[in-house]
Amino acid sequence: MENVPLVSVITINYNQSAVTAQLLESLNNLTYKNKEVFVIDNGSPTDNPDWLQDDFPWISLVKTGKNLGFAGGNNIGISKSKGDYLLFINNDTEVPPGFLEPLVEFMEKEKKAGMVSPKIKFHWDPTLIQYAGFTRMTNYTVRNKAIGYKSKDTGLYDSISETYSVHGAAMIVKREVVEKIGPMPDLYFLYYEEHDWAQMAKRAGYKLFYNPDSFILHKESVSTGKESPLKTYYLNRGRLIYTLRNTYGCKMLISIAFQFLVSLPKNSLLFLTKRDFPNLRAYWKAYLWILYNYKQVLMKKQQS
């Protein structure tokens, strides 16, 4: 292929070098050749990733020395990259050889497209869809749903369409978007950062799309939704940050009131009933964090 745009592929590794290697093997088989690949190691504490550079000499392994989170690690990749397009992809995915061409061709043709995610299917059962676009985020609970989740891939979700948000497991972003709105908001660390970034792109005049002409296989299982204190903390903290940064006026006040006066007591009671004290502590820690840091979050909202 000649005269095709350079695509910078960025993936985060954290203590999962063997899993990352499987992604790299699939990337090595891509028919789209004008690409550069960055593996950002987020300070893996017990898994030395150096062998990835030896086994895949065409990648750039960047070691941050500490865990910068999803946004922080990807932002390091952005700072190193030179591509016209940036593909952010989870390390626990695999891609077919013709994965990139449909995404790049669509972005080249659709000038208003700022961010695009492909169809995402489960690796353990490629007949099942994980993502075919996102519904709108609800005003009160600040939750959305993946369209087509756990549906059979029968062709029902095979039309390109605008979507409320892109999926962090795989999203391609135009360089000009990053130059206009800045890198991923890194105050999240985990969860909701791609949704926030997507809303920033929309406010800047870009459109978000779901493109099923391309797909990936994601190794995340339906069982990974089980609660852990880390997930409970960052998911709920992220939801509160997103609320402050992306809702306004009465809607913001109603949403915050709902989360503190309805969600907080309801979920606290559920954790207490199950005697799940680690998740209860993590849950309260998230709400306390926003109480202590809401001014900082709102200040950054004015800057975004």
C-alpha cells in the first residue's frame, strides 16, 4: 500500500506480557503496513516485559516506571507517536489481518469523524457481540449500555452508525482531534476516561461512529464484571468525576443528589447485607474522594 496514512497503535501492558504478546502476533499479521506500534508498560511490578522488544523488534517498548493508569499510559503513547491516526487498543484483544483498512478508509472519507470504534466480539465465543455502539448516558445514574451486548452476530448490527461514545478496548482517533482537545483526561486513572474524551471531541464539533466493517476479539469474559474493591473504587469515582465534568446546571445537581441520596445508601446496604466490607470501604472511599476534590474537578472542567 502506498500513500496511506501512518497509524500509531498504542497498547498498555501491566503484568500481562504473555497476553500482550498474543496481541502483537495478530498485529504482525495486519495487511495494513504503514503503522508504528507502541507498548506502554505501566510499571509492571512482577512481570519484566523486556522480552517483548526482543521477540517483536518492530515495536517500541516504553517503560513508564510506575502505573499511570489507562489515560496516563495512553498519553505517554500519544507523546511518542507520529501517526495521522492513533489506534488505542487493549492488550487483551486480537485483530484479524484486514482490521485497519476499513477504519482508516472511513476516517479519510468522513471528515467529521473524530473517533471510531469497530465491532467488538468476545474472544471465547466470536459469535457473540460485546459492543455495537453505546446508548446515551442516563442523566441520573450516569450509566450507559453497550448496544448488542451478548447478542448473536447475525448481521443485525452491520450498519455504520453514529454512537454516543466509543469503546476504550479499541478506538481510532484522528491526530487533529488530539491537537484540538488535548490528550485523555488523566484525573480518572481507570473507567470513564474514554467517555469523557469522546464528549470533549463532540463539543469540539466531531462525530463518533461505530464501524462494523472492522472487528476485534476481546478476551474479557462476562464473568469479569464481578466486584473487586479496585473496580468498585475507580468505577464509582469515575462516574462522579464524569458527572461533574459533563453535566450542567440543574441536571448536574439532580444527578449528584441522586448518586449521594439514592445510589450511595442503596449500594451501601447491599454491601452490608453481603458482609462485603472491602467493597463497602472502596465504595465510600470513592464518594469521599469527590467530596474532597470536587473543586479541582470543576476547575479542570473549565479548562476542557
